[in-house]
Amino acid sequence: LLNINVGGKVFQIAYKVAARYPITRIGKLALYTDPMKKMQLCDDYSVQKNEYFFDRDPSIFQYIFHFYCSGVLWIMDEMCPSNFVEEIEYWGIHLKYSQRCCRILFEEKQDELSEYLKIQRELEAELEPLVPAEHFEGKFLGRFRKMIWNLIENPYSSVPAKIIAVMSSFFVLISIVSMTLSTVEEMKHQTGKMWMEQLEMICAIFFTSEYLMRLISSSNFKSFLRAAFNAVDLVAILPFYIQILFENLEEGDMLYHEELHKVENVSKLGKVLKLVKLMRIFRILKLARHSTGLQAFGFTMRQCYQQVCCLFLFIAMGVFTFSALMHSVEHDVPGTNFTSIPYAWWWAAVSLSTVGYGDTVPDTVLGRVVAFGCISFGIILNGMPISILYNKFSDYYAKLKAHE
């Protein structure tokens, strides 16, 4: 018998049984005759007990011992996949010796663990700073830039940093409220317009200062430009300066061009200016920098993009199918709105989403049967992915909060 001590627990395996598997560690131990080669396979050897010692996990070796006795490698669900793979690789036993049912379940568990660890790393990276603190060492004005970076990027570093984070969210909300009020008819008079412009200027100055401070404190300019939050910050301040530029161009047209040409240019610039002003709505995305909930929502969308794309595919299929059916049964009805399949798309879309505005309704019995099928399909379709998305969102949100 081959006496094997694994972590203090002794096992005995017959030499001829171990020799059946010559590529395994125990098989080599049974076949080798050179004592030096045997010593390279184990951690220690007791001459008095004729015992080979291995500093490994004895609980997992029980499954290895069972493998030598029966020729089958059993895998229990409660074992850690990474630890088990590490142990069987040490003993030189391949996973192919396990039963197919065990192997399939084990590989699924491995995939789940790999996916879990991948998501965990990405969640941690979500709240990790863009620039580690040690990157400032040895750089030009390193201490000053590190202080600015902590002030802007790390709201938990000090009280002033937290105040700046709160001010940033406050100015975003003020800017959105200002943009909303500027469209109200009563606020378009001279005094209201002046107040809105001054408020917009103050918000733009704050956002510009914040962006420049981030730019100054960044140790890697390329990484700074590639960061999504910094792109949002840039979009938040650009409309203000583009608006000033277009207004100056508009004044130039009024001074130096003919009347007809001037009116055309002013009209074109006015349309572009409206589009530029509309870009200010993207400032609300700045709130995601200091909101764990918004970060968790964005992370959920990135992780579940396949399910979301699949949902859109099912919606598109439903819209095309039910709009075609509705047009087939309703197109002969006098005064119907279902004059063509494209005209029926809107009805199919609002019915699938279970909103049902009621602006377009079927008149025939067959049409109502098709509508019932469309609404039923919409309820089932909406119920399938929402539970998955919500569960993942709540899970990611809890993990982000815990890590934060």
C-alpha cells in the first residue's frame, strides 16, 4: 500500500491501483523507483512511517481518493469551483474522469462564478477613481494637482469636496429649471429673459470651472477625454459658448449684409441656436456622477444590453405582425384609419406597450379579436424582461452602495 498523508489525514492506496493512472501525481509516485524523483512529487517523506506528506486540502482529497478506488471523479455542489479545479490540477486528474451530469453542472457553476467575478470587478471599477492617487507623485505640481483632484473627484475625501459635489448637483438642477422656465410665455419679457440669461451664465461659469479643474488635475489627458462623465461635462458647457458665438455672427449679419441675405442667415442661425439650446438638457446626465442610483441604472443597461435588444426585436416583430393583421381585417371598413400597414404601426406600438391612447380603434369583431391578441402579447412581452432587469438593478445598486 502507498501511505499518503494529506494535511494530517492518512489515506492508503494500493500501488497497482495508483499505477492505472500513470499521468497523475499519485500514479507517478507509485511508478517511480528513483527516491529523488519521488521527493519532487511530495512535500515531505517520513521514513519511520513510510508516509508521503502533501500540504493540501484533505476534504477535497477524499474525492481524489474515491477516484482511485472507483475510477469516477465525483463533484459536489457545495465545493468552490476555483478551489476544486486548482486541487485536481495539482493531483494531475482531468475533469473528463467525472460523470457527464456532474461535469455539465460544474462547468455551468464555473461560468456563473466567472460572470459574477467579472461583474464584481466592473462594479468596483465603476466607483474607482479615474486617476489613482499615486499617479501624482513626481509630476509637475503633483501635490497641488492631487489636492484639486481630491476636491473634484473624491467627495468623501473632505468636507469642501462634499460641498462642491452638492453644489454641482444644485447647479445642474438650477440650470434645468432655468431652461424650462425660459420656454414659458410669461417669462419671455425683458426682465425675465435677463434673469434667465444671468442664471445661465452663472451655471456655465461654474461648469466651466469644474471642467477645467478636472482637466488640470488629470495625469493622463487621453484617459480624461475618453471618460464618459467628462464628455458629459463638455456637452454641458459647449451650448453656452456656441450660443454666444452664433449671437455674435447674427449681429455681424445684421451690420454687414443686405436685408434679404440678412433675414435668411438670421433664420438659419435661429434654427441652429434652438438646437444648441436644446443640448442643455444633457446637463441632467451630470447628476449620474454623484448618484449611485443613476450609475446602477447605466450599469444595468450595459450588462443587460442583449436582453434589451431582444426586447426591441420582439416589439418590432409584434408591431409588424399585428399591424398587418389589423390592416387585413379593417381596410375595407368605411372611414377606417387602418388604410395601410405603416398607418397601423402606431396603433400596434401603443397597444403592445399597453398604453392604448384610443386615438385609433378597430370597428369590426375580427379587428377587436386582433387587438385583444396584441394587448395580451404586449402584457406577456413587458412582463418577461422587466423582472430580470429590476432584479439585476436592485442587486447592482446594493453592491454599488456597499462598495461606496
